[in-house]
Amino acid sequence: MQKALLNSLLLIGILCAPARGFAESTTTCSGPISALAAGTHSRSTMAPDELASPQPYVLSPQEAALKATAVLQSQGYTEVSELGSGGMGAVVRAKNPEGHWKAIKFLLKWEPSRIAAVDAEAKVMNYLAERDPRFLRAQRRAFQTPVGDTLEAIEMPLVRAQSLDYLLKNGLLSSPEQRNKVQRAVHDLVETAHRLGIWHLDLKPAN
């Protein structure tokens, strides 16, 4: 339950203060996490064939989902479908060539501050995951389309779960005991992140 909640928290909403906290200063994230600011633009975790020079782009959520589907299918992903979208990107789910389900967030707009933000998001997620197994790992990706464009993305394991907003609106957390259980789980995870120097700036049921 906790990892499912965390997946929801990290997937659509940006955690910490990605562009401000990492690209421009380190004041938003204190303690050991400030070390992650160095090399924010690094793509050292990407494969050599993913390091092509990017071309700036702006996509609507619908365009991003269509392009994501095409590029993922061209690289051996299957069962691609749209999960949702937010201010930063469109999120799809798909089964990778190894047969593992993934959630992949594609940036809607290429610009330095957004690249810095998504780089920082992956770094923060991996920083947390190394210290607590309830947190999910993430991988920065730059997918090459069949026509040579690059789509910037972040990929993580897919946890099948509904958002807290969905559960509340559909009466699936009707008893005080159920709500208290969710509240305790969220509180515990957020407290752990705070203790490690991370603040989620868009924490709400829909995220």
C-alpha cells in the first residue's frame, strides 16, 4: 500500500523543488541531498545510443502520448497506454522488452529548466530508494524517434494502484479505519523523505 501511494505521489507531481532547488540553488533541499545538485544535466546513466543532440520541442499531452506510443513500440515496448498528464509531462504505461511493466513520463516541452527538473527528479528518487526500499527507483531516458527526434523522459516501475483522489471520490475509503491507515502511510513516507532532506511541493490526493 505504501509503495503504491508513493508511486502516485512521485509520478505526476514533481517532488522536492526540481528546477529551483537543483538548477539554480541548493537551498530548498538540505543535508546530503544538496550534493545531487552537481551534474544535474548529466546523462551518464543513459546508453550511448541515447546521447544524440536534442532538438527543442513543445507538445500537447495528446501529441506527447501519440509520439510516446510510437517511439516505445519502435523500441520493443508493448501494451502501451496513457495514464495521465500534468504540467510537466504525459505519462504512459508499457511493458518493456524484458517483460517488466513501466511508467514513463515524457516531457511536454524541451527547455533547459525542465531538463534540469527531470534530471533532478530521477536523482532524488534514486537517492531516496538507496536509503529506503519503499521508494521507487527511476531512470532518465532520451528516446530516439524513428525520424530522429529525441523525447526526454523518466522511467520507473509501474505500481498498479488508484490515486487517493479516485479512492475518496468513489467512496472506497469510507471508514475511519481505512482513512487513518492511508493517512499514517502517507505521513510515514513524507516524514522519511523530510528526514532525508526532501520536500514534496505538490502533495495532494490527485497526485
